[in-house]
Amino acid sequence: MADVEPPFRPREKLLEVQRYFQNVHKHTYSKGRYDAITSVGIPLALAASSLFLIHLLCAGKRGLQLMFRDIGKKE
């Protein structure tokens, strides 16, 4: 059989890093003014762009119907 590879980091070092991160009692999410941009601004922009595209689709559909029926055609 092939030799077993040694781990990338020693087990003791991994346990030390794990203990450090488990003892951190700070928030892991942003609480500053940029949090309002990500939690409010982006969903609002997404909703507004979706409504705008739906409006364009409905308006474009009516125009296509009129064009195929030759309604409003100037002679």
C-alpha cells in the first residue's frame, strides 16, 4: 500500500484555530450603513426592474397584436 499522506496542518493547530473562532462573540454580519443598501436597496431595485420589464412586455404585446391585425395602418 502507498504511504499515508501527512495532513496539511497539524491537528493541534486546527483545534487552536477552531477554539479561537468558537470563542469570538462578535456579529458576523454588517451592521453599518451599508447594511441598509444590501437589505433594502437591492431588493427594491430588483422589484422595480421586474415591474418595469413586465410593463414593457405587456405594452409590447399590445403593439404586436395591432401590427399583426393591421390596425391603425395608414394608407
